[in-house]
Amino acid sequence: MSPMGVVLGVILKLIIMELSAVNDFKKSLTFNCSSFEDFSQIISRGLKCLEEVESGQKALLHAQLCQILISSCNEWVAYHTEHTSLLMFAGPVKALEIISSSIIKASIQGSQWLESVVLQMMKNGSIEVILRDKSVTSSPNTQKLLINGLSRFPDLFSSKRGRQVSDEFLPINYYRRLASCMFKSLEYIHSTSLSGDAEKSKLTFLASLVGKVSMLGHRDSFYGCLCPKLEEVTKDDTHWSSMCHSLFMSIPEHQMEATLDGLMHHVRPSLRLGSPLWRILGPLPLHSSQASYLLTNKYVIIRPLSDPRVLLGYLGSNKKLHPLLMESILLSLRLWSDKSALRHMTAGLHLQITGHVVLGMNLIDLSLFQPQLSELTSLVMQGIQAHLQSPIDEFKYVGMAAGEFIMNLLHPSPDPPSSPPSSPPSSPTSSSFKPLQFSYPESDSILWLKSLMRPITDQEKGLAPLAPPAVKEDEKPSPLKERYGEGLVQSTVTNDNDSDDDDLQPYDMSNDRDSDIKPPPLHLRTAIQGLLAKNEFSKHVSALRGLKNLIQSRPADLPELCLELAKILLHLEDNYSLEQEFTQLRHDSLVECVATCPLQVAPYLCEQFYSQHYNLSQRMTILEVLTAGAGKLSNPQTKKVEEFSLKEPSLAPGKKPWQQIVEERVQAKTRLISKGSKKLEAVPNQFNDVCGQFFFPLISHFDVNKIPTLDLQGRDSSLLGQLLYALGLIVHLAVHCPLVPLMSASLLDFCWSFKYHTDVSVRQGVLYCVSCVLATVPPSSVPALMEGGLNEILLWVKDVVANDASENCRHLARISLSLFSEAVQQQQQQ
């Protein structure tokens, strides 16, 4: 019998003595829990005593006994059947409450047993009973505990058992099963036809559970199982629709966005009246301010949906929501026509907003916009002008197609009248506008927009999801007929049927280059002007692409302008959606500035790292630039010096062609024994002279000026780990520098206060700094470092090897110890 079993036996006997109301039972309890049979007797007596205790003390003592059993559970206790009966003594709600509160303190065997109990409860229908009946009568604290447990069981079990967790508790399987249990509970509530208050109380608990699951990020597996069932049962049953309306109206406001995200991505889009999303949500935006904001603002201009039919089909499915539909169309149209916003949009966001405007105008009854017709016309004309002035061709063509469709929709060309009007119109009407018609090339984006412009018929309602094409510059479009159908291709082919151009052969434009991009600047001030240029795409891009080579040429005014250039590059934004190219070009240019003018640029960047009004991305960029610049300065560059070489004989200009041919054949068949030896001439490490400008300003400004936007020891601990990595790398790159012992001592003092940080990345940074110090410092300086605090750090490193939970930390600690032993051996040899 293990010591754990003996201790468990003693604890159980004490609990049973408290439970027993019979003195004779206390006197007769003299045996020890030294075997499986003894434990069985203790559990049996515990169950009998629980039945004798008063009802007021029964729940408390039962919970205490179960928690002790769970925390002290070993292998043979976990699979004891009476153990399960003791846990289920007070019913499934109390059992699930005990499991939810005790799983964190449970042993590995106990968590395995609790996992099997929860799975058994899901299979035998106990979870459904809890969801539909028992949880409603529980206290608010109990309901909160049940919701936390049911929504987080996969995370709780995986934190205890790791990869040994059962497949049933993988998130994709568990949340599908939980969705099935919830749907069965809804079926039971629907079949019982409860009164309004009783049904609402049950749905409130289910709504809290739905919102909690959505907040935890498991929307795909949960709603992927729940939404198709809700769509099916709400087709012809108004009671089901009313239940779903009450369910989602009971979602708490702070969980509304996560819930709507799951529904928007898993409910089938439809444009017909009474869409599936309307049957499930009902007039939710009219009762929830958060839902109204999401459906009319965030899902329209901030984070648009990939398929606009989902949102617009819901807002247009009932007359109650038509004001919200008008509001969303006007908001997206104002953003689409804003010239300033157009410059800061990505191609994907621009296409999605344009699709929302086009489909919304095609879907809504235009008579609702009659009082705002002049405002709409003005907005569309502004948008067309802004798109025509855009330097990006894709924006220009998409704006032409959308503006042409919207204007012709707002002001259709009237049929020719059979007789002239009796009097001229008193106000401008649609007939005063001529139909717009632009000429633009076909692309995937244009074809996607035109598919939204087609008249909406009954046959096209409720189709499969329609996502906008991915916008890529060099991607070849797929064949039009294969992707969009023959009828659409014939309707979208250019209307220019001029037969005079049929005999003209087109030029070969395969090797043509963009003539809008200007050549790179030749002077540094010109490059700075190009970086600061607004609304000049070609000038800005040419300056950014040619800046690295310009800095490498070391112009005479570079020391004077390097600080200004570094400041501009550090604050530069990607206004033209160059994305990866912009990030790489800016990084390379900053590294060249640091490597070329380290005395001016490096202290400036170290000071800016701790300054206010910088985000984490900019501070991370500063650290990356400093380490890359230090690496470029410390990289040993060599020069090839040829002592002797055999030069190929040059041909005389007066030789005849046959003589040149003979000479070429002779040279081709001549075997050269040697071309001379080559000697590599080493160049001193340029980083040794300036390493202090990289290291000391970066370490000395730490915690000097407290700013609210930077909390390195708290919420921004990941940045602290990168800072430690940068400091350690700077010390390592300064190898053989006289300042290395002083820099190493300062770095060890700096790392001392972070050795027990809760963030793993910070502890890894500390261990990396220790490894860099031991690998860089001369062996003769090791005794001085031991006196200065290295000895205490090594004791901590040994503790990390033995007790740290992170495998990477333990690996780095072992490396540090091996480096220390090598340094001690080298010092002893000297």
C-alpha cells in the first residue's frame, strides 16, 4: 500500500467520523486503509453516513469529501465504482459543480477520472437535464460555475493531462457534442410549451453558455453544428423562431460580437424575405445597441464580411430593419466617396466596401431614398472623381464600374415618350442625367462586382456563399467562362463593336514596364522629399526602393541628414499598401543608416525606444534595426589580393576573323596549371569602436522615465524578452573588445531582477544573456564576474535546469552551464 493510500485512509476516517451521528460507529472505526477492500468499506460507510446527516450539513460535508478524494486520487481509487456513486450522490448539478471547482486542484489520475465522468454524463443525457431543468433552480454562483465548467472543459483537462487527453475532449469534438446537447435541450423546451417566464429563465442560462463559448474562440465547431439545425427547424415553425429570438436577445452585451461573428460565418446567406438569419435572430438590432452598431458599422466599414449577402440579406428581409439597411448603405457610400479614406484603404477592404454599396443599392427599394436623392447623387459623383484620380489602377477600374452602375440605377434613362410633354419639368429629374458609360478592362474584381449588379431573381436567392476574389497584382485571372458562366461573360464583354480595329495587330506588351514609376533619386534630399510626398505614388515608391543603394554610396551630406532620415523612416506608414515590400525596404534602409552613421543614429534609436507615442511594432522595429546594424558592422569583410595571375592574351584589333577563331580554340583547349594564389586580407571589427553607443544608452534608460504606453515588466513583457535578446547579441558581437568585461557585468546586473519573471520569453532572454556573456568574456575576467554576481546567477541557472517548466529554458540553462565549465577550464590552463 502506498503512503498516499495510508494518508487517504486517515483523511477518510476523519471525514466519516464527522459525518457519523452514531457514537458506536466512531468506536468501531479502528481499521487502517491499507488495502483495496478497506477503501471500499470506507466509501460504503461514508455513503451510509451521508444519508443520516441533516440536510443542512449534508451538501457541505459531501462536497468536502468529494474534493479530498479528487485531490488525493490515485490509480486504483479513480476507477472504483463506489467513488463515482459518492460523487453523484447529490445529483448531476452538484456533481458538475464539484467537478468544475475541483478540476484545477485534481491530480493527474483524478483529472482522468473526472474526464470519464463528464463524458458519461454527456452520453447518458445528464448534461441535457442540467441545461434544461436543474440549472434554472440553482443560485447565480452555481450557474456561473456550471457555465465556466461546460465552456472550458477541453482547456481544463488538456492543462492537466496534456496530449493524453481523450479524443472526445478535443475542441472540435467536444463543442460539437455540446451543441447537440444544447439543441436537444431546446427541443425539450419547445415540446413542453412552457409559459413565458419559465421559458425565458431557461433560455437565459443557455444564452449565457452560448456567449461564453463564443468568447472562448470555438465558434467554428460549435456554430457549424448548431446553425444548420436551427435553420431547418425554424423554416415552418413560428414557435421555434420565437424561441431563437428570445435566446439570442438574452446574450449579454459584452458577448454579442463574438456570438454574431459565429452566426454570420455559418448561417446560409439568402436574399429572400424571411432569410434564415432573420428566423434565428429576429429584430435583434432593435433591442441591442451593440448588435445595431455591429450590423450597421463594424461589419460594414471596419471588418466587412467576405460575402455581403449575409448582412444585407438579413437587414433587407423585414421592413422593421429597412432603416438600418439604409443607414449601412449610406455609411459605406460616404466612406467609398471619401478621397482621404480611399488613400488609406487596402485593396481587399476597398473591394468589400464597394460590393456592399453595389449589392445594397441593388437590393433596397430606391423609393426609400427619394428624399435623399440629391445627397446620394453628390456622394456618388464625389466617389467617381476620387477613384478616377487614384494612382492605383485597380481602385480606378472598380470605382468606374460601381459608379456607373449606381448612377444609372439612381437616374435611369427613360423610355422615349410617344408625344412631347405639355410643359417642361419644374425641377431636375432623372431625365436630366445622361447614362454613364466607362471603358475599363475586365478582371476578377470587376466580374465579381457585376455578378452583384445583376437583377435579383427568385432563382438566384439563397445560393452558396459568394466571396470576393483575392486581389493580387501578378496573378493571372482564371478563364471567365469557367468561373462565371457563359451568359455572364457574354454580357460583360466590351460593348465596342467597331469593326475597323479588327485588322490591327496588338503590340507585344509582355516585357513592358510601368512607366509611372520614376527612376530612383540621385541625391539624399530628393529621396527625403519623395518619402514625404503625399498623393504622389510613383515618387514615393521610387524613393523608397532606391534609398538603400543611395545610402550605401555614402553621399557627402549623409552625416548631416542621417538623423532626419532615420526619424522619417521610423514614422513612415504604408499608405499605398505595399505590405511586405514596404516593411523590408524600410528595414533595410534603417539598417544602412545605422551601419553607415552609428555614432549619430544608434543613440537616437536607443532613446526613441523608451519614448512616448510609439506602439509595440515600432519599438520592435528599433530593436531589430539595432541588432541588424550591429551585425553588419561586426561582420568581417575581406579583400581579395591577387599576388600573381595569368592574364589571357588579348587579341590585336587588326587580326582577321579566322585568326580570332584559331586563338579562341587554342585558349579553350589550353590547360592552366595555376592562376596564381589568392590571399585574404582581414579587416578589423568596425563594431568594437562603437559598441558602447549601442549598449549603454539602451540599458541605461530602462525605468528612468515611466510612460503609460510602455509596461515592460507587465503587459509588454514580450518586448522585454526581445530587449534582453538584443542586449545579449550586442555583447556577443563585441567580442575581443576592451569594453566587453564592463558590458558583461552591467548586463548581469540588469538581468538579475528578471530571473523569476512569470513570462517564459523573459526567462529565456535572461538565459540567453548569460550564455552570451560566458561565450564572449575573456577567461581571465571570469573570476571578477564571479565576485560581481555571476555565482548567484549560476545557482539560479542550476535551479532552472532542475525545476523550470519550460523545456527551452532548461535547454538554454544547460548550454550556459557547459559554457561556464569551458571558460573555467580555459582560465585554469592559462
